Amino acid sequence: GFYGREDMARGNITPRTRQLVDALNDCLGRGEHREMFHHSDDAGNPGSHMGDNFPATFYLPRAMEHRVGEESVRFDEVCVVA
């Protein structure tokens, strides 16, 4: 059914995202029930509204720059998107 893939604690989470969430919490030394990262993104959630997800904070292993033609966008290690 509609909620068949839902994890009771983490929602509609892919195996890869579950792995990343667990790795991030392990890096921070977070114990059970003290997770800083705790659920999936809303990309696969058919009931979500994109605007409800902002502002959003995301973390990168290093700063990066993305170029399209003459334009470029820089992302720092910690980014807040409004």
C-alpha cells in the first residue's frame, strides 16, 4: 500500500540514505535516541510540499563549485538554503 515502504522511525527512507544517516550520527558519537540526523529527505514522499523544507541546512565533505557555462555556484561545507 501507500505506506508499505515507510520505516516507523525514519519515514520513506532509501537504504543508501539510511546508511548515510547512520554514518553521520556515528561520526558525531550520537547514541540511540540522541540522533542529530534522523530521517530521509522528502524527495520520495508523495505527501510532502517542497516549500515546507526550507530553510534547509546541508553538509558537504568539502567546499565545491558548480559551473554551468559562464555562471558558477559555490557551496561551502555547511550550507543554508532559504
